[in-house]
Amino acid sequence: MKQFNRILVATDSRLEDQSIVDAAAAIAKHHQAPLMITDVVQDLSWVARLAAKDAAGIRDSLLTGAGDRLVTLADRFSEQEIDVDTKVLEGKTSVCIIREVLRGDYDL
């Protein structure tokens, strides 16, 4: 069986069903590998940036909210002896996840 050394799972932390994270945590536990849980906050559209009086505040609020939800999600695994970390990415989802995989040298 292949041994995984670093695992990344991308999720939308706003969703109630986090079965993908549960599955990734089970694999991480089985392989005794660290798990990174990520969420991507999309950039505000140019229309939203123009219309909003405090676009930077909205962006910060979205990033903080996603971070808080990820920490809550990661806390579920604290008693299972899984090394879990969280990271909020910002930008286009596919690009952010690919960059993070390459940057973090994840194998799953």
C-alpha cells in the first residue's frame, strides 16, 4: 500500500456536509500523515469592489470567517491524534489549490 506523507484537502467551509474532510482525516490517521485543510475565498469582483464602500473590510471579514470555520472543523480531529493544520487561500480556486499542492509538496 502506498504511504502518503502529506495530505491536503480543499473544502468549502460554509457547507454542513464535510464528509470529504472526514475521509481525508481517516486516510491521514491511517498513514500517520499531517493533514492540511484549506478553503479558498474568491477575490471580490471588480463590480463588488467598486460598489462596496469598504471592499477591504469585506474581504478581511470573508477571510476571517473562513479561517474560523476551518479551525472549528479541524478541532473535531484533535482527540484522534491527527496532525491537522488549516489555511485560507485567496483567489481563483483551481489556481490556489494547485499552487498550494506544489508549494507544500503534498502527495495526496
